[in-house]
Amino acid sequence: MHPELAAAELARQEHPAAWGAVCALALGAFALIASEFMPVSLLTPIAADLGISEGQAGQAIAISGAFALVTSLLFPRLAGSIDRKRLLLGLTLLMIASGTLVALAPNYGVFMAGRALIGVAIGGFWSMSAAIAMRLVPAPDVPRALAILNGGNALATVVAAPAGSYLGALVGWRGAFFCVVPVAALALVWKLASLPRLAAQNGGKPAQLLQLGRQPAVAVGMAAVGVFFMGQFALFTYLRPFLERVTQVDVSTLSFMLLLVGVAGFVGTSVIGGFLKRGLYRVLVGIPLLMAALAAGLIAFGSSQPATAVLLAAWGLVATAAPVGWWMWLSTTLPKDAEAGGGLMVAVIQLAIMLGATVGGLLFDLSGYRATFAASAALLVVASLLAVQAARLAHSSIHEETT
């Protein structure tokens, strides 16, 4: 083991696992993801109040994604030697400022500025999340820590849309956005109290992203991540029109099925840590193959409500848990450059989501849901094959180090 890594691992083993800090990060992730996707269920009242079209209101998600993409690429270098605890606290303050600015926005420009701020917070937080989780707990507990962290993400996907819709009717869309602010404030206080000092590693000079990308194991792994998320969101983005037109569900059944996907995803992130300990690459190869089979099942049995409900529950169970596996892959592949690698992976994921949704939409409009879901299945099979290659490269690297 490299001397710097050995020293870092020894330091981690000498201190007890900071589970309180991990939970504080999970709460922050919950508030962050809830803020990101809150506009989904509030487009109509936002557009009516600000005097814009629903399409313009929908750009609130696009702008946060764009700023998250740019920030994730730049953040590792801009962060430099700043203590990571201070950065996390600063990003949480930025989230609070975003929610407040959006809730009080007098016009569309201010509203979009607030949404840009949440994008910066998203890109910065997820760039550092895996690296910080690795430093808060001993190495054997990293899968569990990442599962807890992503559990906040999964829980937000469960409650954000229905809670936004309910709160929007109760206190208006501005009140719904502002409801996230107290949660973010609680996360801020909890982080302040529980996070230890987290000095920058590597002397504040993170690896260049292009240098990381030249490593075969990293390049293949990142390609697998990108193709996986393209395949996932090519299908997932168009679930609602599929359920309405093919499965022919009413509004209440639609809400139930989407909630079922979210609840199953929360369960998946809660249990995946144990599977990752028993075999990381088995999970990374198996999940996209299972999702490809589920996509084919939706094509074959999509007209049956019971069958569709079962298939979607299985989809949510594995699809929401899959990112935990890829963050674990990052922590084992780039233990010295987890921050730079995290920034690269966030950028890859954001780009893949946009491409998947775009390609899926074009196919959906041109040829219907069968073409979209078939393309999703094909991409997921490719992601599995790339994960197989990533496993081979990882085993080859371990073999070279031991000989």
C-alpha cells in the first residue's frame, strides 16, 4: 500500500466511525435532492405566478443540472486546500440561500438565479461526498456509509414530488420551496456539531480530470456509469406517459405506482451495502442486466396493471441502489483522488441523464414507447458488459501489485 494511503487508513482506524456526521450528510443530501426536483410537481403554479410558460418554468431543472455539471468539473480544483468541513458548511448555506431566493423571487430572472445556486451546491456536494464518507468511517464500513448517504437521496425521490404537490396546494409554491430551508438549516447545525476537521488531501493539488480519464480502469468504469444512467433515464423519464397511455392508469394509481418506485428504491439503498461487501462487481454487472430484463418485461406486460406495478417496484429497488455501488467503485479505484474522481463522475452522470432523456424522448415521439424501452434495455446491457471489463481491469491491477 502507498505510504500516504497507509497513514490515512491508520488514522481512520484509530478514531471511531463518525456515524453522526454520516447521517448529517444524508440529511443534507435529502434537502439537496428535494430542492432540485421540487419544481417537477409545481410547474403550473410557478408559471402562473411568474407570468411565464410551463416550458420556461421547466427550465428550472435544466439550469440546476447545467450548473451542477460545470461545478462538478471545476470544484476539485477550485476547492484547493480549503478545509472540507468549511466547504460543506458553505454549500449548505448556499442551499439555504437558494431556497430563500426562489421563495421570494419577484420575477423569472431571480427565480432562475436561485435555481442556479442549487446547481452549484449539487455539483460541489456530490463531488466530495464519496471522499468524505471514506474519511469518516473505517474502510470496512464504507459501503454502509455510502448506503446511508444515498439513502437521503432515495428518500428525497420518494417524498419530493408528492410533498411538493401537497404543500403547493396548502401554502403555495413559494411556501413549498421555503419548507426545505428549515431542513437545510438543521443539516447545517448537525454538520457543524458532528463533522470533524477535514483537511484537504494531496496537498490541495487534486489530479487533473484528463489524467484520471487516461487510466484504463477509470475510463472503462466511467463509460459504464455513463451508459448505465443513459439507459436508466431513457426509460424512467417517460414512465408517466407510458403508464397513462399503455397501462391506462388513473391519477391515483399513477401516484401510487410512482410512490412504489420510490419506496422500493429506499429499501434498495438500505440493503445494498451487504451485497457490496460480498461482491462489488457482481452488483455492478448484475443490476443493469436485471434492469434490461425489467424494461423488456414492461414492453411485454405493460398493459397489465398488476404486472407493471411489480416490474416497477423491482426497477426502483435496484435502479435507485445502483449509484451506491458506483460510488463504492470510485472509493476503491481512486482512493487518493476520490474528490477529483467524484467531480468527474458527477459530470458524467449529469451528461448521461441529459442524453438519455433526449434520446428516449426522440424515440418516444418517433416510434413510441417500445423503441424507447428497447433502447434503454440495449444501453443497460452495454453498461453491464462495460462493468465486466472494469472488473477485469481491476483484477489485473491487483494482480500486478501483488507480483
